[in-house]
Amino acid sequence: MFEELEVKEHSFKELQVLRNYYDSKLNFNQNEVKQLLEVTGEYGTYYGYRLGLDDTATIPKMLNIAEERINYWYQKAEDIIRINRQTIKAARIMARSYEQILYHLKEAYKHLW
């Protein structure tokens, strides 16, 4: 039952990416590490913080950043020549994290704007 939850719950995948980062298994540059820590809630769980913005960020601004980050991380995941398998998997998980944020922001936008 725990394994099923682990497969379904994205947060566990993010924890694995963090573990791989701290074990020096990922080919992330300094900016990518910053994004990893942000998106996983190291600096707070407010979506603005998870996108590297402050608490005055508007929903349209956050939507734009989330879309940019999704594209960035999926492109990184395609770079199979220069990065290792763990980094490819981590990049896909990062993209998925931003997709979840984008989904919630779109829902908020529908209800608030």
C-alpha cells in the first residue's frame, strides 16, 4: 500500500530528486538548484515563492513563469547526451511540479479574475 502511495504522490518523487541532489547525483547548475529548492517549498509553500517570486506576484505573472519553467525542464530532460539518467528523471519531475503549480494557478485565475 505504501509503494502504491509513493508511486501516485508526486511529493515523494520531489523528495527523491532532493535526495539525489544532496547525494551529488544530479547535473544541475546553480540556477537549477535554486529552482529545485524553490519548487519543493524550501523557501515557503506560497506559489509565488515556489516560482522564485515574492508575495506581491500576480497570478498572470506566476502563470507566465510556471509555463517558462515547464518548457525549460522538459527541454533539459531531452538533453540525453550531456546529462545522466538521474538528471533526466529529475528534470521530468521538476517539469511535472511546475505543471501542478500551473494547474492550480489556472484554477485560481478562473475563480478570482
